[in-house]
Amino acid sequence: MSAFTCGRAVMCMAVAFTVSACSAGPGASTPAVPAAAADSVTQALDTAPDAGTSVRALFKRFSYHVDAAKAPSWIMGFVAAGEAQGGVPCISCVNGASTGDNIGLTGPGNYVPTGATWQYSIAYTNVALKGKCTLAWAIMSGNKKVDAFSAKVTLTQEGGFVLYALNRGRPKYSGTATLTGRVTCGKISQTAQAPMFFQ
């Protein structure tokens, strides 16, 4: 049985796994964003159209007991970007790792060359959530929206780590930017950010 289902035009793959300490937890620092730019980011995320492309979605159950009564129902992990390639993301696929609690991603490529297709990932910990979530990505240069896209998923199983990735063509833009990933489940939203540069 799948751990979740995905919306229209989205391909899903569910895999059982346990998470390693790869994600930035609560208190992790993100780039400072001025208030006007933060409003622009929120607007870009709120209006991000469905990506209309395949999303690789992976889920792995915890191998340890979680006291869901004392934790939030889900916790944002990270947003990442890198060159699009087959086979990633993947779970328990890092050669030489001492346990199966690992993930494989495309190399962290925050410098995007001309003509490239890039892979954008979002990960979060699903402690005790079943229901619909919206994943949204926004690439901003100050108040200017460079690109924005989203995907909808429905979680049918709780107690694990969730990792999504999708491939996207390079926007027509050159210069510095900030990638923001946001997960919204019910009325709760959490974000993570990473700096980028487009050749």
C-alpha cells in the first residue's frame, strides 16, 4: 500500500525507509529576507502553478518509536537543487553508509548553467499526519519572481520521512536568486531556503 497519493500528472513511488540526520532541523539558519521580499515570496508560493510534471516521491518509516503526542505532526527538513539526472532521489542507496538510514540526491548544484534542466527537492518529517499537502517552490531575485511551481500530495501513512523531487527547465534569468521551498499541510506551512545563481 502506498504511503501517499499524488495529484494529477504526478508520478509517485513509495518506499519504506528511516531518516538520517540529513535535514536541517528546528533552529537551522536560513538566509535573511527583507520584509518586502518576504511578502513577494509568500505571494509567489501562494500562486505557484501545478508543475504538471512527474514528481519522484519517496517515503520511509521510522525504525524507532516516536512519541507523536509530544511532537508537531510534521517538521520541515530541507529544500535542495541540483542537475537533473535519473536514479535520484533514492533511499538507502549511499554506498558504504553504515546503515540504511540515508538518502541520495543529485549533487548540490546551486549554480545553474545556461540551458540546464534542474532537479528541485523538498523533504520533511511526517510524525503523525494523514491528509493533503501542497509543496511549492519559488525562485526569487529580491521582489522579482524568477520561477514558481507546485505539486499536491495526499499522505495516507504517517511515521516517517518524506522526500520529493521534480525536474524543471531553466528559467530565462541570469543572476543571484533565493530558492524557497514550502510545505503546507492543513493550515500549517513551513519553509526552507537556499541561495542560487543562474549563469
